[in-house]
Amino acid sequence: MAIADDIDQRLTSKGKLFVTKTDFLTKILGAQLRQRLGVTPQSTAEALAQALTSHCGDRLRLMRGGRSLYVARALPDEAFLLDKAQRLTQFTASQLGIGLPLTLERFHQAFTHLLQQQRLLCVALKLRLIPVFRVAAAVTTVTAVSPAATDDRHLFHQAYLQMGHGRSFVPIHRLRSHLGWDKTRFDAVLRQLQAEECILLNMGDPTQLTAEEINRSFQDDNGMLYLTLNWLDR
């Protein structure tokens, strides 16, 4: 198997478009493939770049992002943003930019391009007027809703108003305790309301909460912990 094809299979098996230089040399290649490429775990960036050019042509490239060097597939910059964005429910620009193989200038250019194409959409503003975005293709189509689900959404909203006392941001753990529902029921209603864009979930500083309060907050499928929510006026 050609070296480029072998590396491509290894990246695909891990679901990666890019990895850090260190992880590429130690976790992706392995001893035999390093030998075929003529590199070692201690190889310099220059040596690795030369090896990639010689053996992988235009399929892989060495890229700078933040303080790290990455080995990345030769894709448009927008592809790296969308790949990460599709793994998140909602995000700020700063959150999306962390850990990508792009300089700040290239990230801003790609981000602006995606906004212009309406492939990323601004859905709300967080505290201090920070925009929150989502992937346009990730919109969930809401179909017919059962009467029981409608009642639960109404009860959820009433609890939000009662717990908020005029504040926009209500702690999720307090809502959960107030309603007294089991986890499956509460999380299902919360997810439905988020899909309908009735609510906005917010992160925050968990160090101010007890372990029980953190446990009674909400963690999505991507492992993102949300502490408060606010109802969106539509």
C-alpha cells in the first residue's frame, strides 16, 4: 500500500481531518510507517514537511494553528471549521476556533466565508452580547407533537417563569429540582425546546456549583456542560 493511502486509512479510522505533529509521529504513523517516511518521533517540522511533500504529494500538509503544528488533510480551511461545528450544538466563534490547524487570520477568513454562505447562522447573544452560532444544516425539523409533550413544554415554561423572578438566565439544576421530573423526561423536553429554538443553553463557571448541582445541570451528546438557560423571544 502506498504511504499516502496508509496514512489516509489511519486518519479515517480515527475520524480525523488533522492531528498535532506530535500525535501524527507517535500515534498515527507507528514504527514501520515512520521508517518508510524516513522520520522519527523527534523529527523537526522541516524534516516532516519534506517527507510529506515527497511521499504524500498534495494530500497532506503541515499547518500552524495557535501554538501547535498540525498535520492536516489538504482541504479548504472551511472544512476544518464545519467538521468541528457539526460536533457541537451551539458555539461562539472563540469556542469554534480552539484547536484548529489555522492561524487566527485564516480562521477569521474561513468563518466569515461560512457566514456569508449562510452555512453558519447566528442564533442568539450570550451575556456581554457575544454571538452564538450553529451549523445551518443542523436545524431540526419539528413535526407533530403529542398533547402530553405540549403539556410538558407548557409546564417547563411556567417553571422557568416562576424560577426566573424576572431574570433571563435560570440555573438548569434549579429547574430540574423544581419540576421533580425524572432525568429522561426533563432532558427530552429540554432537547425538544432547544431543537425548536425556544431556549438557549449557556455554559458558565461550574466551580461555583456543588457536585450535585453540576450533576443536575445538563450535558449534551458532545460532552458540553450547560448550567443555565434562557427563553428566546421569537
